[in-house]
Amino acid sequence: MRQAPLDPPDAATGGVRSVKSAERTIAVLEYLSAATQACSLRSVVTALAMPRASGYALLTTLVNTGWVETDDAGRYRIGIRALRAGAAYVERDDVVRRAQPVMGELNAELGETVHLARLDGAEVVYLATEISRHSLAVVSRPGRRLPSWATGLGKAILAWRPWAEVDELLPETLEARTPYTITDRAALRAELEEIRRRGHAVDEQESTVGLRCFAVPLPFGPVPDEALSCSVPLVRLGPERERVILSALLRARERIIR
């Protein structure tokens, strides 16, 4: 019997056909990871344009294997195995290993929260955090994702890329996290040019009201993918304190990348 011809390879994947069930599994895990609360079956399958029966079967499999959990109402949320996988990623990451000892010393020197983050698409993902010793502190835990254009960390990374690349990377609409977030493309481009000129980024309450964040890129390659930051409530800031923080950040950057 003559065999039916196979579908042509997908050039975008190097000639290897994607596996639809794997794609759906990843889509579900990413959707639940980004959700701020447990999700119903209906919300998951609707958001992902998935047949209800297929979505239920996939979620049931993920629950049985620990990648997804259910609450008392039968809604779905990311499971503990995803946490274990994420922790393994961070523990084995070379940049995290190089940065964490320096971050600990920087935190001890300044007493403020120190973050390490990496660009992923149009967002930054927090990889490591050293928490402020003060009671008034805002902390982004490892794994949290924020818009790159609304953070000092993201702007420090974007500033060293050509604007055409940045413009293509960002979504069409730059959503605001606070009244201070830069949402105009021309204004953001000017801000990135200024960051590149002075060598560091400042988040002026653009991500969290009442908080200023200073960030420097970590150039391990032609363009940086990671950045280091120090976040400080405005009530603890003054011109001299800012100079101390920036000087300490720049010294820490040199120790990490050398």
C-alpha cells in the first residue's frame, strides 16, 4: 500500500515538527503561571482556544503529576513541581551563581533590596533577590515577571539594544503599572538614549508608587540580557544617599562581570 505523504517540515523549527500536545501543555502551564488566582476550566480553555474535553484531560494529567493543583472549588493553579523546576533553573544558572555572593555583600552594605533579573521577551524575570533589612520594603520574588519598559532593570537592559529591535520586541500598547509609567514610545526611546549616555537606569515610581529603583546592565555579551538593581523607598532617599547607592551598584557590577 502506498503511504500518504508526510506533512512538510516546519522551517521555523529547523525541520522538526512541533508536537501539538506538548505545545498545549506548555501553554497551560504558562497561562496558570501568569494568573493571579486559581482559574476555572472554562477560563483556561477559553483563553487558550482549546476544546473543553482536551483541556480537561490535559489539566487532569497535570494535576495527577503534580504540575497543577486544584483548590476546594475545583479551580486550577500552578503546582509544586513547577516550583521545583524553577528552583532548579535558578540554582544551576551561571549568572545567578556569579551574582549572588556580590548581591549579598551589596545588601549588607546598603541595607536595601537588591534584585537580579533577565530579559525574556518584553518582560523581565526576577532571578534572585536580597531583601532589605528595613520594615518598609517592596520585594519582587524570583520568578516574578514585570514589563521591561516599566522597570529600572528592564530599561537598563533595553537601552543597549538598537531602537528598531526594542520597538519590535515591545507590545503595541505599553500598559501603565502606575501613573508614572512611560507609555509613549517616543518618550521611552528618549529615556533609553539617556540611560545609555549616563550608564545606569532609574525607575521613578514607574513600577511601584513610592519606590525608586537604580539599575545597571550586566554586559556578559555584545548586549546585556541581565541587570542588577537596588530598590529604595523615597522616604529613605536623598542626593547623597543616591550617590552612595549608584557607586556601590557600579562596583558590584564590575565584580560580577570580571
